[in-house]
Amino acid sequence: MKNSLLIGLIIIAIAMIVIGISAKILPPALTGVGFIIIAKLFYKKNE
């Protein structure tokens, strides 16, 4: 369950970054970076 949540967060983050870069708008890219940070903190909490 926790691994699937991490994978989901990372997939959403990558999608948001790609959308932000391809459309040349900053907010989705920043949201993607935030999701990566959240996933990293969530992973560290589970160790």
C-alpha cells in the first residue's frame, strides 16, 4: 500500500513537471517538484 502511494506520487509528479515544461507554465512544474519532496519525506518516514 505504501509503495503504491509512493509510486503514484512520483508518477503524478513527473506528469506535472512534463505538463509544466511542455506548456511553458511554472505552477504545474512547481507542484510536481513539491510532490517529489512529499514522496521523499514519506519514504524517509517509512524507513
